[in-house]
Amino acid sequence: MSPVTHSATDSDVLQRSEIDRSLRHPVMFFLTSGAAWLAVSILLGVISTAKMSSPGLLSDCSWLSYGRVQAAHINTLVYGWGMQAAFAVIIWLMARLSKKQCSSAGIILTAGHVWNAGITLGVLGILSGNGTGMPWMEFPVFAWPVLLISYFVILIWSFVQFSMRPKGEGETFISAWYLLAAMIWFPWVYLTANILLHCVPGHPVMAAGVNAWFRSAMIFLFFVPVGLGAAYFLAGKVTGKAIDSAQLAKIGFWSLALIGPWAGLQKLAGAPVPYFLPYVGATATALLFIPCVAGALNCLRTILTDKETFSPSPTLQFTTAGLVGLVVLGITGAVTNLPGSSLQFTQFSLSGYGFDILAVYGFFTLVMFGATYFIVPRVTRREWLSRRLIRTHFIFSVYGTIFVAIVALFGGMLQGRGQEDWNSTWAGGQFAAPYAVTMTFSWALILFSNVFFFIHLTLMWLRLGRRGTQPTLLNTTHEEPASPHGEDGDIDNAGPGHAPAH
């Protein structure tokens, strides 16, 4: 390198280091509190699945009845962990793309505390019997304005930050496309659903339709774009390569934007609604296979071009596992939501739960784990303490998720067949019971690994991590890369079709 180039590179590294340092407390607050809620959610998942096979378990405590525990389990997973992990990734990535330090860490932290207070009160409301009974919206009515205001405070800063990009950088990377879209779609979806259900309530059948649409929109218009945005960034950043196909990236994004808002109403099949609505929802859900597979394959082809980097990298291994989960999600959505065939067996069974877990945990959460292992050493200026804990976390998370999601999907199909068998006694619960035992064991394994993940993360926030210049990789015999293309490399993400700056 010439002296001028070397100086510019040092300046860029120093700038990124200052940005990361300014975001240390907001990012670590959201990740650590989210990890704590994730452990709570999994514990509630263990209890709820155990009660499916043993209904008498903890029957003396009304706060731990199945309906309340199951609702608290899903809502803590979605709002306690999922949303906060998304906040951490969004504010960090927007600051990086804008090349501006965070000057509002106190405001973001205050909004984060309000968000967690809203989640706590909402969970207590559900467990005390004051939930709304609407899937993914069970928090008492007072909670949703609190969460919405907190969201606006957190994300408006990200919009402002992104708008402050240097004037010479007019192009927006594909990762930012997805994140910006999710930031806009969430308040539209959340505000619309809550106003229609709580402020101007209409017919109960249409309320069920709004709720079904909200549940689908949260998956495909928030969790999927945030996960794909993070995956695109990590794929280009860690491998040091351009995204495999710019055209495929655009197809995946615009197909998701056009198809995603129409999905969800297939859950009203058989209800007294206009006949075309369930078919529109079913068609849209089946067509969402296109953006899911397009985005996942594009990222996977980018990652797998550098197998030497992939093998020891916890970031790429978690991200790859999540992308495979996204492909399975697209296939599952097309197979299990067809009116007149599979939908009658999955509409009121465990399969819906399996689909939700596959989306929120099997794809989104695994990608967020990959992002966490990449971001945290940068904002804390420390390396992860133990590769053994990371490896254990990976194995238990992946295999546990496979068992929970696949067993719920398959067991739900059999449960649905039992429900449709009108010639005998209604035996849906009997079909589901053995699969519930497997899910309980799987959640227990995931809980074990995530407790240590939370401890590991907390130690990093306290800056008790390992001091060192080399990253914590999974392969102990791997020689650390001397170029900036490895896990410890810190070159900016390239847009589709553009080579990264060396």
C-alpha cells in the first residue's frame, strides 16, 4: 500500500471503532435484555409443552394454566427477544452505514427501558388472566401504545442516522433496503391491527381475520426482512466478497414487498367471509416461497464461495443455519396453507405453532445469533471467552429448533387428522401428546444453551471478555487470516454486484 492509502485505511478503521464505541451500551442493552427474555420464553415453552402431555402439571396455580403460559411464551419470544434483537442490529448497522457516531445513546436506552417495562407488565397481565386472547397480541390493551411509542423513539433515530450519510454515497445496499422496509412496515402493521381491534372493533369474524393478517405480517414484513438484511450484511462482510447476484437480490426484495401484505387470511377458511379471501391469503403464502428462497440462496452462494472462512466462523455457521431455516419456511408455508387440502389439518393444530417457531427461531433467531457473535466484540472491544460455549450454543440451538419445529408440524398434521375423524371420538389431543414430550425435551436443551449464552453476553457487556487481537473461532487448528476478509475483518459491506474496498 502507498502511505496515502494506508493512512486512509487507518482513518476508516478508527472511524468505525469510534462508531462502535458510541453504540456499546444501547446495543448491549438490547441484546442482553433480549437474551434474558429469550430464556424466560423458552422456560415458559418448556412448561406449556409439558402441560400438553401432562395436563395436571401445575394445575393448582391458575397463573400457569396452559392458555396463559402458551400466550406468554410466544409474546416474550416475539417482543421480548425478537424485537430487541432487531433493534440492536438495526441501530448498529444504520450507524455503520451512515458513518456517524451515536449521539443519542441516553434517549435510546430510556426508550429501551420503557419497552422492557411494557413487556413486563404485559406478561404479568397475561399470566394474571387479563390477556386479550388474540395470538401474538395477547398483551392487555394498555401495553400496545407504550410499545409503539418506544418503537418510534428507537427507530426514528435510525432513520435520522441513515439520512445523515455522506453526500457522495447515494447508493443504498441491499441489507439497508430490507432493514428500512422493516422499519416502515412494522408501525403500519402494528398500528393498523391494534386500531382495528381495540379502538374501532367490528364483527368478531373480521377481528379474527385482522389478527391472522397481523400474525403473518409480523413474520413476513418484519422478522424476515430484518433477518435477510442482517444475513446479506454478514455474508458480504465476513467473506469479503460481493453479493452473488444483484438481480436475484432485487427479485427477492420486491417480491416480498408485493406478496407479503396479502398473506394470512387463509386461516379464515370455512368462516362466513367472502369466499375469495382465504384463497388470496393461501396463494400469497404459497408465493412467498419466491422471496424466501431467492434471498436465502443468494446469501448462501455468497457464504459458501469461501469455505475456509465458513468452517471456523460462528457468525457464518449460525447465519447459514438460519438461511436453511428460511428455505424450509418458504416450502412449509406453501405446503401447509392450501385450502381444501392441507389447511384443514393444520388450521387448528400444533402445525401453526411449528410454523411460528420455524420463522421466529429457526430463521430469525439463528441469524440474530450470528449477528451477535459478529457485533459484540466490536462494540465491547473484547473477544468471546469460550469457543466451547459457542459451539454448544450452536449445536443445541440448531438441533433443538429442528426437533421443535418439525415435530410440531408433523404432529400437528396427525392432530388435525384426528380432529377431522368424525366417525370416532375426538382424538386430536391423543395424537399430539407424544410429540409434545419431544418438544418439551427439545426446549429444555435450548434453554440450557441459552442460559449460558446470556451469561456469556453479560460478561462481554461488563468487558470481561478475552483480550486479544484474534477472533474466537470454532476451529482451534485454524490459522487466523492475515487479510481483512476473515471473521475479524472490518471492511464495509458491499452492495450487490460491487466488490468490497480492500
